[in-house]
Amino acid sequence: MKFTYYGHACFSVEVQGKILLFDPFISPNELAKDIDVNSIKADYILLSHGHGDHVADALTIAQNNDATIISNYEIVNWYGQKQGYAKGHPMNHGGSWKFDFGKVKYVNAVHSSVLPDGTYGGNAGGFVIESTEGNFYYSGDTALTMDMKLIPLFTQLDFAVLCIGDNFTMDIKEAVIASDFIQCNQIIGVHYDTFGFIKIDHEAAKATFSEKNKSLLLLNIGETVDLRVEA
């Protein structure tokens, strides 16, 4: 699977020939100023919650690509009724759906959620993606939660994308515990460095994971890597 990082908590994963884009916050992010939003491709846009630093460019990219927005009921409904973009698939916690690229399960996250105009954004969530090319988990913005222990009961993960920046979400040490809970040692970090509240020491973060025989990948904005998974 090809994984591309666009800064903050935004990334894409190519699965079964489809491009899944997560939480697009690019144009307002000074660190991502070299990324052209209009060049980004997406077949599906998955939104973990309604905060502006996760949905800022969702409508533009969706319209550019005729992409399907996948999120909770409230967010998908908001795009349809208030933004005039009705191509969406609503979900809620514990539910799953089989798409043409694989299965998506919407799982719990502990975080607030409100849309940019003040509309209630439902409960924040994360996503577990299962496909013939591999399985992965995106935590979304969340505290460390015992609910993460449920994920390996149903899905063996090849990698996971975890928030690590502290203040608004888990910190590095809690992300290590989260990786234990989900039984996954290949971790990609997101939601760090964008604001002063969430700046991290990269080498210290990597060392914290390495001490537990785990891998923490911190990508440069715009960088693409090929994540090889076990057959």
C-alpha cells in the first residue's frame, strides 16, 4: 500500500486501486504550504471528526474528484444539507460497511467534535480498514482508551496511524500503550508539530518506541512510502 503524508493528521492510502484520503487540513497549514490541494486525488475522503484542522479542505477535494465522504451521520448530513455535497456514506460507532476497496469499521475515539460553522459534529471516531492488501487502523484524535483493546479481537493490523502530539490527544508514551492494546508494532505518527501546543522531539519519540521494539515512522510532508505488509 502506498502511504502519502500531507501534514498534521492528513494522509492518503492507496488500496485496491482506490485512494483513501483522511482528514484533509492542508491549505490553512503553513507547514504544508508546498502542497497543491487541487492536485490531490481521492476516491474516498474519511473524516474522523468535525474540527477545522481535519475537514478544512474536504469539500474542495471532494468536489474536484467526485469523491465519497465517509464519516459519522452528523458530518455526512452536514455536507449534504449545508454544503450542498450529497455524495457521502454515513456511519456510526461499531458499524461497518464493505466498499469496493475493502471494509471500513467506524470505531470509538474520545475527543470533542464541532463543525466549522458551530454545528454539532456528532461523536469523534476512528477507522479500521480491512482489504486484501492489508489492514490498518487510524485512531483519529483521541485519548488513550480501553476500547482499543477490542480491535485485535476482530482484525489483525499490519500498521496503525496514531495521534502523538499530546495536549489535544495522546502523547508518545500513551501511543506506545495504544500500540500494545491494538497489537501492532508498525506505527505512523500524526497530529504533531503543526501548532505550538503539539510540537514534539522527533528523535526522543522514535527512541521511546524503539525501546519497546516498535517502529515509529515520522514522515516529511509530501513524502510517499510503500508499506509492505505480510501476505
